[in-house]
Amino acid sequence: MWAHVGTYLINEPQNAMSTRREQSRGLEIDGDPTVQNGYSSWRQVSGYFDGDGNVGIEVVKRILRIKLRFVDTWKPQVDSIWEFLRRHKINTGHVGRDDKGPWQAAYRLDVTEVESVLRAAKAMLPHVVKKKEDLRIAIDYIEGRITGNEALNLFNNEVRMGRRKGKVRESNLPFTRQEGLRLSRLENAQKARAAYAVNVSSALQEQIKKDHVKGNLGHVRLSRKYGYSVSVIRRILGAK
């Protein structure tokens, strides 16, 4: 079927035109028939994510932190994504704004909670094309089938192939996400035990507390001032 684009005609497949009309109305055959505006199916949201979304990664202590991000310069578009995800029990942050200059702003919506990232990634996986490998890597890493190093290598390959934007990342994460979390918990427990073993006089503890409250000094600044680790400072201040 022929469709108008400006002053030209292009030959557009019937199913493509049908999908475009359904998306413009906010309706879809496999979606929620009660939704009259916005997105009504994972197929629609996946198509948007394939074009204007991304799988974000951050290297933190012993694990990769993975998030899903939706971006657009038109806020109602991102608000519609937020409404759809909320209806499907996907936890997100609020729609945020990134100013790109005096004439343009980009609005973003992030999914960062691990369980929500996993459920949304699995729901979109059957419908995406360009971002399919990114979602597969994210799912495999979250579910513990690959290590952090293996996940990074796969993401780096996508960057080198031009299918993913960003930089090539290097890190030493030779364990799965579950193993990394367990090691972090063990290390935190060891630090806590070491902190409680350090003897700090009562008078000095009171001075540290005074500097914290009246001097508005945080844990790091107190650590530098008194020469104790942040763990010891947190113990003295009763922080959890």
C-alpha cells in the first residue's frame, strides 16, 4: 500500500501501516482494550525501546548495575511509558529531565530495581530487534548464567559492532552477580567486625558526634579529620 510522506509516496507494507495506525491511536490487537491513549501492549513499548531506549550498565563493587532507560524530547511520550510500566507493576523512578542546550531538553525514565529490570527485559525481548542482544546479556547476567567479565565482553562486542552506543569498558568481575553480592556482604561483615574491634575513647567519640551534629561533618570528612575508617565513624555515630 502506498503512503504519503511529505510530497512523496512510498510503498509501505500493509501490516506496517496497520501497526503505525494502531500505535497512533494507542490501541493494539494484543494489548489492553480499555486503554484509549498511550501504550497498551508490550509490543508497542518494545518498539519504542528498540529505537529510543537503552540498557545501561555501571560497574560497582563486585557487580554490574543494570538499568533500562527510555528517552524522548517530548515529555508526554515518556509519561505514557511510565503509565504503562506502572500498570504492569514495573517499579521506576520519576520522569527526569536532561537539558541538552537552550533549545532542547530530553526526558528520561529509568528502571533500576533488579526484579523490575528482569521482568521488563523478558517482556520486551520477543519484540525487539536492535536491542535484543543487550536484553539477552542483561537477563543472563541478572539470572546468574554469566559472570560480570563475560557480560562486559558481550556488551563491548556490541559497541565494536556498532549496535550499541557507549565506550568499551574494562573491569575485573570474574564472578556471577550472585557470587559478587555474597562476596560484598562478607566483606562488609568483616569491616563491621573490624570497626567494632577498634577502641575509641568516650571523650573522642563525643567530639566526633559534636562535629557531626554541630559542624555538619559527614562520615568521609570525619574519617579524614580523626584518622579512623568510615566504618569506625559509622559505628560511633550509630549509623546502619
